[in-house]
Amino acid sequence: MRRTLPFCLALALGCTEAAPPAPDAAPDAPAADVAAESPFVLPADVPAIGDPRAWDARQRGPFHAGHRILSTTYTPRGATAPRTIALHVWYPTHAIDGPHPVYQRAFRDMETLSDAPLAPTAHGASYPVQVYSHGDRGFPATSFFLMRYFATHGWVSIAPEHVGNTIADTPMPRRFDIYHLRAQDVRAALDRLADLPPGDPLAGRCDTRRVVLSAHSFGAHTVWSVAGATYDLPLARMRCTPAVSCTDADLAVLQMGGRDERVVAAIPMAGSIDRSLFGPEGHRGVRIPILSISGTADPVGADAQFMSTAPVDLTWIDVRGGCHQYFALGGCPDIPDSFQDTILGAWSLAFARRHMLNDDGATVRGILDHTIPLSDRVAYQRRSP
């Protein structure tokens, strides 16, 4: 179904007539932790469902998806004041009924339940984790279909709100410090998930030692930074102008880089490496596998990225008909939204299972080497290091 966007998003197809929320739509929950008396509790009487490696990555898993909102406050490197950001979390649940989240007060997710009970983990002692970075002037739930897909397979997904670069607060021109704050937000989100207070159903139950990072649009910058790309400081300094303030502390943080060793694989969607920041050689610091996904109706330089990033282990799939929002809110004229699960969900999950869970099953292998094509819309290229 084509969605009507209520705001002029930089990452969107364009401005369309505003659509009011549904009559019973509630705003996003405040960025606060769920209290102990919340219905968000771990059910003790519902077993996990089989072996997740036996579940077909080409379709949703046996769980439903739940959603909640946390927050975290941290002091970024290069700053003296604390920074508070919201954290959206999706997770597996056995619940089948309840209220649905309404993201950004406009986008109702009718297939996810707000504050639903957490299902027991199907992955041993802990839940595998996906973290997501939204695009420029976006919000944490822009690609909620992807986090929902992972949740049905028993994963926990967390998406930080990149304050200062959201739909509500991005200045023009874009502030300089956001180039390092995005990577620090990812780190802070994982730190929060790893250190939830006792009594929280997810406390001590999320495996944040090895995670996969997904991203949309400008989130590709977050991916390359967190993956270990190094900045070209002379080029970065060229962005310092009277209209775009940058400090010596900002430049020092860029020089330190944004690598988080917990991220062991990454999936930039609808974006590519920014050579005006990372320079011609910055990608050489990346030692993790990358799955780049782009659309033919959204030329973002993914082809140039593929040709210029050796020796990075990089797989590139290009989706025929995919526009910029195919990787987020949907509504592309030349491809149905149903292909978001069929292509993006299945490819991303197979990639994550291979590199995080060491899943070498026939279906996962077949998807990743393209011997099991998911759609004739996908053009595939792979470069091993």
C-alpha cells in the first residue's frame, strides 16, 4: 500500500499532501524506560519455538513483533554537555492482540504490538541484536518493516534517534558534529541495551558482543564510520564554514574514528560512502563484511562504491524499481511494498545469520551467493577481500 508522507523529508520521494493520523492514533511514547509494573514482562509459560536455524530466512519467523521505547543519556566524545536520545526497540513476542505503535504520530504499524510481552529467546541464552541508523531528517522507525522482520525471527533490534538530524530538528545547513555523533549514538544504544537495570525483561539477555548494523540513506555514513573507515581530515575541514561551525574537538573526534568492534557486519541501504569525508582511501580501515543494497530508481553511487572499495568484503545488490523509500516507508511507484520482506528482509536476515550466528545452512548460503534468487528484480555482485 502506498503511504502518504506527512512531512517534506529529505529522504523521501517528495512532499505530498499531509495525511492526518488515524482517529485513535497515539503519539510516540515518551523516551523513558518501562516501569516495573508495566505489562512488558517475560511470560514463563510459553516455550520458544524450535531451532531458529531451521526457519526459512525467505519468510517471516514464528514470532510476532513487539515495540517499546527507552532512552539513554551520555556525554559524547568532543562534548561537555550530556546528550539524551530515544531508543526504539523491537523484539519477539507471542502476543497476537494489543495496541499498535504509531511512529512519529503518523505511521501506524498494524503488524507490531506496543509493549507486548517478551517471548523467550530461541537463540540459546540470549537474543541476537540488530542496530539501525536512520537517514538524514528521519526518525528511528523509518525502516520498521526490517526490524519487524528480524523480531519475528527472535532478534532484538534497537534504533537510536540521532538528535540534531531528525525530521523535527535538522538545521540547514547540517551541523558538523552530527558526522561523529551518529556513530556515538550507535555505541550508546548498544551500551544501554547491554546495561539495562535488573528487572527489565531484556536485562542481561541481549548479546551485544556481536551485532549487525543496518542503515538507511545518510545512515550509510554511520555504517562506514562504525565499520572502521578513516576520515580524511583536510577534506573534512573544508566543511567548516561560517555557516557550519566545527571545533578542534570535533576534528579530534573524527581523527579518532567511530569504529565499534561489536559491529561485525553492516548493511547500508540507499546510500554509499562519502568520499568528501573519508577520502579515496578511508575505506581501507574496514575489516568487516558489508552488504550494500540500492535501487535502480535511486542512484546513490552504489556502483562507484562497489568499484572503489577494494579490498573490503562487499556484496552489492541492486533492486529494479527500488526508489529511496523502498528501503524505508515504502510507496515506490514501480515496486510493491511486499518486496520489502521478500528481498530486503530475507537478504538482510541471511547476511546477519551468516556473519553473526555462523549459519552455513543451504538456504542462507544460497541467498548470499545468489544461487537461490529471491526475485528477478535483484542484480547481484560480490567482491571478496
